[in-house]
Amino acid sequence: MVQDSYIALFKENEALFQQNLPAWRQQVRSVAMQKLTQHELTFAAAYALDYGLNPARLPFKGDPFGLFMCDIPGITTYNYLVFNDSFYAQPNMPELPSGVIICSLAHAFVHYPSLLEPYIRQYSVDSSDVAFNQLLAQDGMFLYVPDGVQMERPIQLVNLMYGASDMMAVSHNVAIIGENAKAQVLVCDHAYGNQVNYLSNRFTQVFVGKNATYEHYKLESSSAKTTNISTLHISQEADSQVLSNLITLANGKTHNHVEAHLNGKGAYLSLNGLGLGCQKERIENHTFIHHNVAGATSNELFKYVLDDEAEGDFYGLINVLQDAQQTKAYQTNRNLCLSDAARMFTRPQLEIYADDVTCNHGATVGQLDENALFYMRSRGIDPQEARMLLMFAFVHDVLDNVRIEPLKDRLQLLIERRLRGDNTHCNGCKICR
């Protein structure tokens, strides 16, 4: 299998991969290697290219923030950058609230192993893509918000792919949100240039304590030669509130995998996504929501707009265990195919083992309403403008779930540009100019 060469790479450089790690983290790598030998990788053909990796952790020569700065007008964030697979903190940032830790995950394994161990050591590697990540990831972001701390300023993490030749990045993020705490995280995936192939495998674990609030926004605007494999695992305790939005504006091939476990009564999850595809782009969103206890609620909404030869894929599973009585779970997938060559694959699924629940799911695939187009044209609206307005109205309820107002305003602008066929990027960095 294609992963055999990466297993060999790990074995040849095992001292580099394992250095400065506690023994229990090294054991996770051993479990990951065993898993990786059993199952094929997602987008296996993309992994077959000869990518550059950086196991020796050679630093970037220069200022990565000078190369790239993702700026959202009207919003002040704590800014961090994962440059390929290495974590950087922007210099001269405001002081963090008391007790909050945001640092390199490699640094955290050395200085905060007791915070990480209860969460990571017990984790079971459940897929080949996560196994690949856990075998080769050496860095990423670590976020710790203590009990009772309400972070008022969002955290922005930019994942930037950059290289003169084909490049791979493997990173691992961990967020621990304490009881009665609050945090908002905005993750931006970008790629520099369109001349080389990029592959990223990024794994994010989020642990949300009792009565805590967490918001996770993931925005991708990369390149046609980028394969982005992203896994998000969420664990929620009683009365916690989690909002997640996955928005793909421009890409090559994207696979978003979300695994959410509602482990406490009163937990609420709002899981949303939007994919805008054209040319030969492919956007996959696979979601798995596990209701493990009684009295929790999930609400899921994913929408796609596909043109040219773009492909979309949605697989959504809601699993309700036998003891999870009084569960409320809702799942909706709506899709527009604007051309005869565009393809959408949708597989909503419910597995319910309890008898006192309120659950439903639904999926549709269609085209723009010709009657609505005719009505708008009869009122003097340009045909292209009418199409854009109908598409924007179609996706707008996904944006309604964005609670950071300046971010919502910027997304509205970028989505409108995308639907018009204009440049989808922002204006604040060298990549987008």
C-alpha cells in the first residue's frame, strides 16, 4: 500500500519523531503504525507523489508572518500560523487571559504533559488518515482554557502551505475548554501559488467541559493542486454548547471528517457546512454524530453549490445509543448542481437504538428554480445577477450560523465573489493580491 513508504520513513527517522515526547505519546505512535498497515488512505493516489517533509524540524528562514497575514476587517484576534507543519506565534500579541495557554503542541508535550495525557492517552486511533497523522505529526497548536475563563477575543489559526516543490504537511491540534469557559477558533487553510502539489493532513481534537461554549470555524481557500484532509473530533460534556462551520470556497480536493460525541445531558451541537465547487474541484464532508447519553440535541445543515465538472460528497450519520432517550437530532443536506457535468453524492443516515427520540433527516439535489429566474428577469434583473441572487439566498442560512459578525460580513463578500465567478480571496496578504 502507498503508506508503506511513509512507515519506512518513520522507522528511518524514529529518533527525530520521538524526541522530547513522553512515553505515552510514543505508544500512540505505535498504535497508529499498526492501524496504518491495515487500511488504505483517503485520496491514496495523492499520497503517492514524492513530497517534501521536514522531520528534522528545520526552521523557516525569514518571517512567515511577513509572507502571509490573513486580515478580517473589524475583528481583533490572537493570531497564530502553522507554516506547513510548524507552529509560529505572531510577535507582540496582547497578553492572554490568566491561565490560558496557546502554544506549539511540541512545546506542550514537553512543558504541559499532565494537561494533555488524560485526553490523548485514552484516545483510540479510528481511521487510517488519523493513524497517518498520529504517526508523522510533530507539531500543531495547543489551546487550553481553564475553568470559568471566557475568552472575548477569537483565536485565528492560519494553516499555510508553501514550497518551491511538492510539499506535504502533517499537523495535530488539541483544544481543551474547561467547565464554564468560552472560546472561538477560526481556522484558515491557504496555499501559496498554483505551480506545485500540496497535501495536508490535519487532525484537531476539541474537548469541551460542562457548561462550556466553543465555536469552531474552518475556512478553506487554497489551490487547484491542493489535497486537504482534515479531521475534527469533538467531545462534549453536560450542558456544553458547540457550534462548528466548515466552509470551502476554493480548493483542489478536500475531505472533511467530523466525529462528534455528545457525552452529557443538555449538550448541544450545531454542525454546519458549505461547499462551493467549480471546474474539477472535489469537496467531501463526512460527519458522524454520536448521541451517547439522554437529553442531548444536535442540529446539522450542509449545503453545496456545484458548477462545471465539480463533485460534492456528503455522508452524514447520526447514531443514537439505547440509553440516549429524549434525544433530538436533525440533519439536512441541500444541493444545487448548476451544470449537467456537476455531480453530487449524498448519503444521510440515522441509526437509532432508543425509542423516545425526535430525529429526522433529509437530502435534496436540484437546479435553480427556472420559474424564479423567469420572474426576476421579467422584473428587469440581469440573468447572471438573478442567478447569483438565487444562489446566495440558497446558501444564506448556513451563514446565519456564523456568530462573529465581522467574519460573517467577510464571508458574505467572499461567497458573493465566488458565486459571480470573481476572485474568492481576501485582500490582506501577498497570496491574495
